[in-house]
Amino acid sequence: MDCKQAVPLIHDYLDGELSGTQAMELKAHLSTCAACHKRFQQLEKADHLFRSLSAVAAPPHMTDRVLRALPAPHRRRSWTNWVRRHPAATAAAIFAVVMLSSFFSLWNQDTDLIVRGTDLEQVVIKGNQVYVPADHTVRGNLVVENGTIQVDGAIEGNLVVIDGSYVLASTARISGDIKSVDQAVQWLWYKTNQFFASVAK
């Protein structure tokens, strides 16, 4: 055992934490090394002196004074911690809020009549009124936004009315579905489906 190994073992020995084998090796080293033996004696005296001291009682109200002197703990807001722990979810939530707000603002701003379909030659438009005359047949889907549609003829497809109304005459024939979208959530769902359908083409 050399001196570098012996010095930390001296402290362990004085604390009573040294095993029997290591204690024997340390005693063997101390008997041959004067420098380590001298250090051991000094530390042993300091240890005895420290153990002989009586406990000193703290002054009254010492705990209160120390606690008052400590700075107030900095409390972080719980939502900022959550944001830092979940950056991907935060980005997705912000994106969703921005998209929803833009969709709702577009929904509120749409006031012009819009008519879409593949066979608009069969449709008559007067102001905000859209007509499918009795002797006309619209082949394909027909979409009317912000207006009223009256169907006297036939539509070979779906009829979608967004933020408007429809009137069907007794002679009206629609081979597909009739969808009426009046509320913002339904409008958003319709627009989302329309977007994905256009991307898929």
C-alpha cells in the first residue's frame, strides 16, 4: 500500500468504516511510513478533541431568522413547464388554434354567392337565387354557398347547400344526397373534407 491509498483509508478508519483486511493493511503501512503515521496521529487527536466538545444550543428564534433571510423560492408556472416538456404537442396545438381561427374568420366573411358543379349550363342564377328548371338535368354534384336554390328539375349527384336554404318542387329528382351546412363546425368539416379530396386527386 502506498501513501495515496493510505490517506483516504485513515479517514475511513477513524470513522469506523474500514473492513478488517483493509484495517490490517493500513496498520502495516503506518508502522513503516513515518509521514502517514504522523498524519494519522494528528487526525486522531483532532477527532478526539471534536468528540469531547459539548453540543452548543442554537440561540432562540435562530430557525425563524434563517428562514426569513432566505430568498423566496422562484415558482414557475405549471403551463410553462408543460410547454417545455411537450414541444411537439405545443406546436400542434398552436397550429390547430391558428387553423381554426382562420377557418372561422373565413366562414364569417363568406357572404358572396358561390355555385360550383360540373354542369352549370343547366342552372339559372338570379341574384342570390339559384334555379334548376323543370326541363333541365344537372349531371354531377352541385354546391351552392350563401344563397337559396330551388330545384324543379333533376340533379344526378349530390346537392350541398352551405349557409343557405333549398326548396324542392314536386317534380324535383336528386339521385344523390342533400347536405345542408349551416354551422361553423359543419362548415369546417366540409371544408376539411373538400381540401383532402382535392389533394387526393
